[in-house]
Amino acid sequence: MTGAALDLPAQDALLDGEVVALRGDGSSDFQLLQNSLKETTGADLVYFVFDLLHLDGGNFIDQPLLTRKQVLENLLKKARGGKQRDLIRYSDHSLGAGAALFQQACERSLEGIISKRSDQPYRSGRSRDWLKIKCVHSQEFVILGFTDPAGARTGFGALLLGVYDDDGTLHYAGRVGTGFTRQTLDELSSRLKKHRQARSALSEPLTGISAKGVHWIRPDLVGEVAFTGWTQDGLLRHPAFQGLREDKPARQIRRERTQSVAKTANAKPSSTQRPRRNSAEEGIEIAGVKLSHPNRVLYPEQGITKRELAEYYEKIADRMLPHVSGRPLTLVRCPEGQQGECFYQRNAGAGTAPALRRSPLRGGKSVKNALVLDSLAGLIELVQMGVLEIHTWGSTAKRIERPDQLTFDFDPDPSVPWKTLRQALGELRALLAGLGLTGFVKTTGGKGAHVVVPIAPTLDWKQAKAFSQAVADSMVATTPELYIATMSKSQRAGKIFIDYLRNARSATAVCAYSTRARPGAPVALPLRWDELNSDPREDRFNIRNVPARLNRLRKDPWEDYESARRPITAKIRKHLGLK
């Protein structure tokens, strides 16, 4: 940044702007910025400049905004330095098109727009001369305390949040328990413990809310939180943590009030900051599939829309298609989003989209049609249908009665630590290797993990299920105090359930790279075995960070999947006591 500033053709300039971290699609990401400042990611940092106060002895503070921006634009156009020049960018504007730009911003999953009075002088701080119009609500909150972690969560469970009134009264605003990465939990937990105090800093006691298990802290820390709205009681709806704000004094945190975008857009004169997107992303057609309601929010906690979900599948299709193409599907459809009503769909209806095909599937005396896809367009059609989870059979539609992969689902009791689950996965890997088979590991987007085994399609379903049961029973016999292979929940306390039942005819498992209909938009993600040193489950991998991960990897973690395919021979089955 410093080098880019020195390339400006000015001896003395005072600029107003904001440093942001850009995702691969050109949109900004506050959490990515936080991680970048801690040197944990190589994100692209860019300084977007939107105002000019002084230039070479000239004072522009009292000039109208449009005048200041014209001088600013000319200054930045004359900058030298090639690549360095791209680090400081002019934030363009549009006059009188606020409503249209706001709609575009929301359709493209941006935070929103800034609307300013174009004829006003520069004034620091918040005022009615400029307004932040948000698609998904987000603002800063004072962190009041935290709760104990539960299940597999470490560090803390949730943060208690508050906001100040203008008279200095500190009010409770709700709690946030999602949006944290493993790293955030560890780092923030350490900060919280240093700020602990015996009593609440709230101006009034909590009412209607239990304070049991709450640890109070000094109201010094500020966090950025995204949410969908406020309840009538003044509490946050569906909040998700974005990161700490080191630049915001806690005493300045107020509840931000919303205003009608139509009212704002019609106010004259005005200047609206233009949301930044690539020209290739104009329109709402992806892979030849037209998306209706592309700005419909599917994951409220992150503000993830139908369009962003489609763009995710577009980015990762090359990795996902080999694992989903040609296989009968079971879908989890949530037309109103992750927090709305969801239902399963197994069979294709009469109005199946052209990018999806129907494959005859016999079940007893009846014949139904399974849903099958073979292309990126098919994936996008599933997004258009409101599909948030894609589950596949262990066989292809062409050879429906001959499975070509087995899935072992490790489902740990909440009390089982990650270290123990990692050990269990490694033991299965070693057992399979001793039989001449290769296991590939993936997260499920939840608290468990899958080991997937590519096999030659030589067994029928009965034989495949018997083999996978024999493998699970072998592990249980070796360590009965840790493993269980029956579904009885009453017997699973402190143990890991090795679910082999996904290897029966018509049973399915979540596909590699599929999203899950769970908070945080987690993804079932293929991993290398050496990545299990740290806990990769739940919300660590999601649709916003998986594409960047794939771009960084030199090698696909499952690159050897097809070459590892082996038959389960009579000798292998005999080794496990099978005929």
C-alpha cells in the first residue's frame, strides 16, 4: 500500500477510503480481511478511495462531494507504478440510480450500497448526508460475555452481545453462536479470558433469558455480526459472527436503524457508490440455466443467496462432477432456504428439467425414475430447485445393481474428542490397506467423517453390505470399548458408531463437495490424510472458502481415486470370514 501511495502524483494528499480483502469473485470479505491482517492467508488487499480532503496545500473539505470526487479521480488516473497502482482504486459512483444498484448488489450477494448527498461538504462521522443501505444486516456489537462450549466445540459456545443508547445505557442484543472458525475460537477464547469480570456490564438485568453458564467480561471488545433482522424484543435474528473490530471503540457502538431504500433512492441530489462486480457476472443465467429469484437468501446467517450457491457449484464443478455424474440422486430441497421447510426427493417427476435426466429404477414390482445429472447445467438446475444437499448412490445408473464404491460413516458421540476420531479413521485406513484397498477421507459438513472406498463393480448389493459390515464388526471386535456398529443410540455413549448401512441398495451418502442444509453453509469436503492433524469438521469449510482452497492446492486430494479402484475378491472376503 505504501509503495502505491508514493506513486501518486502529489506531494501531500489526505484521502478517505477503506482497505478490503477481495475474494476470487471480486467481492469483499470482512473475515478474510481479519485473517489476512493476522498473516494467516494471502488475500488480495485493496484500498478503495472514495473521498479527498486535502491535496498539495488545497483544502477540499468544504467543496461539494462531486467536486471532490472529480479531483480524486483525476489524481488516481495519473498514478504511476503499474501493478502497485491496482492496490489503490477509485470508488466510482452513479447518480440517481440507487434503487437499481441496490437490487444488483443484493442479487450478487454484496453487503449493500452507500448513498450520499452529492452537494454536501465533507463531514466526519455518521450523518444524514450519507447512509449505508444493506442487503443483509450487519453492524458492530459490544461483546458482554460468553458461554461454555458444548459437544465438539472448543473455546466457548456463544458470545453475548450488547449496544449502547445515546445516554450511555448498555442493552442486551442477543447471542451469536455461529460463524466461528477453529482458529477464531482459539484466538478469541484467549482474548475473552483476559477480560473476564465477576458481574454483567449491562445497565439492567437479563429478563426472560437464563444467565446460567455465562461468563461476563469487561465491555471492551467489539465484534462485527451479520444477521437477518430484529425481534420485537430487540434481539438479533439468526446472527453470525464476522470478526473482531479493533478500530471501533466500544462506547461508540449504537444500534443502526434501517431506512427504506426507495425513500433513499428518491432523495435528490445523491451519489450512490457502485457495487464492484466483474462484467462477466452480469445477468442471472449460469451454464445456460436461468435462475429465478437469484437474490433469495438460502443461508440467512451468512446472507448466501441462490446466485452465490450457483456460482459456488460453477467454480468447483470440475472437482465434483466425477463423483456425482451418472449416479442416482437423493436430494434435500429447501425452497425457502436452510431455515425454512426442507424435504427429500428421490424420484424424478414429469417436469424434470432438460439438464437432468430420468433413469428407470425398479423397486419391487414398480418402476420409478431416478434423478441423474451429467453436467454443470444439471448442478445449476438443482440450485434452481432449491436443493441444499446432494446425496448419491454407491453405484451408477448404468450398472445400478453393482456398487462401485463403499462408504463408512463415522458418527461419534459428542463426548468423543477429535483426536480419538482421527485415530479411528486411521485404523480403518490401515485395515483396508491390509486387504489391498484404498480409503479416501472426507468431511461430512457435520460432526462425523466418511471414508470412501472405490471398488470394481463385481459384487451385488447384498455382498457389498455384508463386506462392509464385516469390516465394521472387525473394528468393533478389536476395540469394543470405543466402536459400535449398531444404530442403538442408548449404547453409543462415549463411542463411535461405524455406519456401514450406507452400502445397501438405495441407501445414499452426501456427495463430495455438496453443501449441507445446516447453519454456516458447510461443505462435504475431500481431504488428504495428513490434513487430519487438526479438526476439519463442521463450519471450517464452507462454500465461501472451498473454491479458494482448491485454487491453492497443487494436487487434488482424491486425484488417485479412480486408479485405486480394486475388486473385492473371494480371498479378501474369506479373510473377513465371508463366503
